[in-house]
Amino acid sequence: MRLLACLSVLCLTTTPAAAEPDAKAATVGKQLWNALGGDDGWNRARYLRYDFVVERDGKKLVTRAHYWDRWTGRYRVDARDKVGPTTVYLDVNTKKGEAWGAGAKITDAARAKSAVDDAYGAYINDMYWLLAPYKVFDPGVTLVHAGEEKSAAGETCDVLKLSFGNVGLTPKDVYWLCVDKTSHLVVQWRYVLGGENKPPTTFAWTDWKKVGSIMLSSTRTAVGKPSVIRFESLAVSDKPDEAALTPPH
């Protein structure tokens, strides 16, 4: 997944400019942005909280809890590593942080670094699954209108194709967002990761609702496969949860 630093107020990385979107892509992208909450909604969405849950055949395989102050880059991830439960506090702008396990700070340098690196990777991956529609105009994105199609559920969509310059962790990824012509929200996406030569993977985006000042979809269901990604405990606020973001001492 791509670099998310530009979703925060502080963007400390320089990303290359991409070609301007074609006129149709720009129009559809603007309709999408406004349906999500527009500038006002996004500007008031300082703090995001959610659990990223992966299910297959009805069984939970992954659960990660996320806490993010966009304005400062402060971040917390609760997850599991090979040893057990971990909590990592990091700054997503500097990628530096500290890790705790079993109620104590992890002092082993290799394990601590691994936990922080994993937490940053989870931030990149999980947040893109949640917020991809908010990123169509990001620096480094090439945005093209790729025609119209019907989603798996039958919605008539404009298709926005996103490809990327040399940004983020996996710049060869390509995504196609299916934007419903009525709601102007994403109802499906498909993607090919890492420039692989294989058919795209498709997920339906459902359960859109207003959370705080913005619109979020809480369910991704694989089309033709028994996999579901859920976003639980969704919360958006103009104030961060200081207790959740403050490491124990």
C-alpha cells in the first residue's frame, strides 16, 4: 500500500507530481470528495480510531486496533507479534517509536525495532483500506477515468484508475475505484499489487455511514472468495484521545 504521510497535517516527505487528472476523472473525484464530507468534514476529522479485522470463512484471522492524531502524527497500534500481544506508540512522520508487550516496555532492540516497523506497515496497509477514497488527489497519484461499469451488486459506476509515481512502500500497485453514479461513494474496488501479471482482486465496499464529520465504509467483502475485512469501533473526532496516545511510564 502507499505512503499515507500526506493524510496528516505534517507531510514531511516529498512526493513527485503526477499528471493532472483528465477532466472526467477530476469531476468524478470531486463528486466523491464532496460525498465523503468535503474539505470541511476532513479538516475536522483530526482523530481516527478503529479496529482492522480480517475474517476468512467466518473466522477472525487478524485484529489490530488503531489510534491516530493526524495533526501531530502520533499513532498507536495494538496487535500481536510472534511472541504475543504488543502495543506500539510511534510517530508516523519519523517512523520512530516504542513498543510494549505483556505490560512492560520491550527492551530487546531487535524485537522492539521489528514491532515498530510492523506497526508502521500496519498503519500504511490498514489505513489505505479504510481511507483510499480520500486519497485520489494525493501527490504522486495518476488519476484517470477508466469508463463506466456495473458493480457486482448492480450499481452503475464511474471507474477511477489510480496508479502511482515512485511513492510509498509499493508504488507498482494499481487500483480501480467503482464510484456509484447516484451516491458518488465507492461501492467496489479492484486492484493488482506490485505489478503482478494476474487478474485483479475485487472487494465490495458496503455499510457506508457518517462517523464524526466524514463518511466511512465499515465492510469490505471479497467478490467470489470467503474473505471479509471489517472496521469496528470506528470513531472520528476533532480532539485526540490523549490517554490512548500517551505511552505508559
